[in-house]
Amino acid sequence: MNDIENDKDYQDIHEKYQASSNELPPLSIDESILKAAYKAVGSEGETHANSAEQSEQNNKFGVDTQPVKRAWYVPLSYVAMLVISLSVVMKLALEPDTAPMIAQTDLYQADAGLMDNLEQKELSSIQEIKSDSPRTLEDTNIERQELSKAPVAIAVMPAPTQAPAKVAEKAAMKKAAPSVASDDMQRAEQEVLYRQERLAKRKQRQNQEIMKSRAKLESDSVLMSEAADFASSGISEDRQEEKAKKPGVVAGLSRMERSDQIKDQDVAKEQQVLIDELVSLFENKQYKVLEQKLKEYRLIYPRIKDKEVLPRAMLDWEAKEIGKTSQKE
Amino acid sequence: MNDNSAVDKLDDQTDEALMVSYQEGNTAAFDVLYARHKGGLYRYVLRQLNNHTELANEIFQDIWMKLVNARLRYQPSAKFTTYLYHLAHNRLVDHWRSEKKHQQHIEYEDILENQSAGPHNKLHQQQVQKEIKQAIALLPEEQRSAILLKEEGLLSLAEIAEITGVNRETVKSRLRYAVKRLQGMLHPLRPVQ
């Protein structure tokens, strides 16, 4: 570059050219160009009349100087936004948004009420069982019916603080949206049924235990009375004969057997106490009392073999004494 | 007062900043830009068209309208003068292609006859101006473009190379040939070095 600019010939030409170069475009052209430039920038808000004038100018210039047309998607996007927002508003307005909430709160209240009822009834039933007055099946059925009716009634009933118009509106909403409420109702009913079953099972178990304890008490009392009868009426020689003569004793024995089966551990302890007593009587040579106790023992524990439990000396003594008495008689 | 200060501020700005300002809708920026470059561009077009005024006016308007319409595509990274003369060069090339004939039919003898009129009269300066214009008109298209872009656009060799689509050395040699040829036409009796 410097080579060219430093060249004398170039400098000469440059000076001459610059001296001769003074032409400018006509003013009319200046005006038309500037006008077109202004229009191009500020043409977006211009009217249709200006576009006709501009088209003439375009023909003059031979180029398209029309303003850029507004994109079609701008108004379309506005319309789309409007439609979407309207649809959302409409949906929100028509949707029963409060109905499920009301149904749920009512169901929760119903559930809470049911829980309280159940707890109270459970307590009362336990007290009844304790007081030894068993509930009948009819009572249980009535309770079940009441409980099954309770959630429906509470769910349908409006809150007392609400205005009547609002209550009617809510009822209508509930009708409009039955699926949500019915699901919750079913759940509540299932919960109630489950609790009822659990209560019934518990009651059954308690009744069984009471029956068992009663049977035990009865058997013990009968046994004791029979044993006392035996002792007072004198000891017979042959057990078979006694059995034939006194069927009550046999019945008492059979009950004893049953009671033995029920409580093996207690019986074993009692048996051991009795054996110890027999042994102490034998050692102290209290033979008369020993005889009675031995008979008693055999009545209580008829199936247990003597050889396994009682001392051999005592058995020998018994054999001798019983032989003597039978010979005397 | 305010308008004057605003215009002064715009005068201080570069071409690129003015063009960006015009992109943003500032028409005053376009005024300044147009005032800066209208003369050079007009003379460039006029010389390229062998001083055909009407044609030059039309093409000159076209070039500026192209600039106006393509204002949003302008990137400030490009030098504005290069951008403007690129538009002008392409427009002239289109014109030449459509015309298929250049106004190179001016006879060299006519120029020589005019030269022989003698430098000693009062109209010597005007005569020189006429001569040089005619001499430039007689240059081949590539050399004429190179010398006019250099003189009117005040562009560097690289910028001229970018506009004309050749490398820098080619532009340099074209300029040398153009200068030699102009010297030969303006001073026919002087020995060419």
C-alpha cells in the first residue's frame, strides 16, 4: 500500500483526480433517498394510502421498498393465548372443586364419630363381659346396622354453620361429583366393618375364656363335694361297686379327669403335695388317716400307677392292712 | 439547540454506530451517514458509468435503497464503507451484465485531440479534470474499479480485494497498471518508467 501511495505517478494522478472530483448527486435524488429511508424505518404504523405512494417510488427506484408486513403469527398467538386462558377459566368455574373437599371433610368427621362410638361401645362391651352379662347376637346386629348407617348420614348432612343456600349448592355439587364421595364412603364402611369384626372376635374370645373358667370352677366344686361325701359316708372296699352304687361319684371322677386334662401342671403340683402328705403320714405311723388319704388319692388320681409314685413300703403296708380288714369283714 | 447538539453527537460517531442507530429507527443517523458518503459513492458510480449522469443517478438511488432495505441484515462487525461499496460494485456488475456493453467506445484519439488544445489557456484546469475523467473511463473495468475504490471510497488494498473478489496482490498490480495507463494517457509524450 505504501509502495503505491509513495509512487510519484500515483501521487500525480491522485492530486489531479481529487482536484477534478467534486460532483454531487442532485438535490432531488438526495430528498427522494432520505424520504425513502425515513419511510422504511417509520412505515410500520403508516396507512394504506402511503403504500400507494411508496409503490410509485418503488417503481421509480426499481426496488421493493415496501415495509415488512406484520407477521401473521403475532395476532394468531394473541388469539391462542386468549382462547387458552378463557378455557382454563371456564374449566375452573365449572369444575366442582369444593365438592370433594366437603365430602372428604364430612367423611373425616363421620370417621372420627365412628371411632368414638366404636371405642365407647368397645369399652361398654368389655364392662358387660366383666360384669358377666353376655351380649346377645341381636344386640350385635343392631349395633352393626347403626354403624353402617352412621357414615352415610354424616356425609350427607351439611355443616351446621353453613348458610342454607351454600348447603344446597354443596349438595348439588356432591350430586355432580358422586364418584369421589362414594369412594370415601366405601372406605369408611369397610373400616367400620373391619372394626365390627374385630370387636366380635374379641368378644367371642372373652366369652370362651369366661365359659372355661366357669366350667373349671363347677368341676372343682363338684369334685370337692363328691370327695367330701365319700369321706363322710365311709370307704367302701371295692371301687367298682361304689361306682355302680353312686353314679354321681363316677360323674365327678369323669369331670375330674376332664379338669386334669385342662390343667396338667396344677394337678401335678397337687398330686405331689398329696403324695408328700401320704408319705409323712406313713412315716409318722398315722395309719388311720393314711388309709383315708390313700383312698382319696386313688379317687382323685385313678389312672396313675401307685408303683411309680408311692413308696414301696407304703404299698406293702396297704396290701397287708387291706387284706386284714377284708378278712375281718 | 438540542437538535444541534444531537447532530453534533452523531457526527462524532463512526459509520458503523450510525448504521446501527439507523437500524434502531434513528433517521438522523441515516442523514449523517448519507451526507458522509453520498459524494464519494456518487462519483464512483458516475466514473464507472463513464460520466453518464442519468444512469448514475438511477443506480445511485438503487444502491442506497438496497442499503435501506438490507439495513436489518447489516452486522456492525463489517466496515460500513466496505459494505456500501460492495453493494455498489454488485449493482454495477449487474448493470454491465444487463447492458452487455460498456461505454468504452470513447475514442482514444478524441482524448488526444482534446489534449492537443494546449494547457496554456484559462480553461486548463477544467481541461485536466475532463481529461482525467475520460482517461479513467478508458481504463479496463478491473483497473477502473480498483482506482475508483481507492480514490472515492478511500479503501485499503485488502478492502478493495474483498469487494472485487480478488487477492490483495492482484489489486496492487491493477492499481499500478491503472496509474501507468492514466499517466500514459494524460502525458503521452512523457516516457513511461
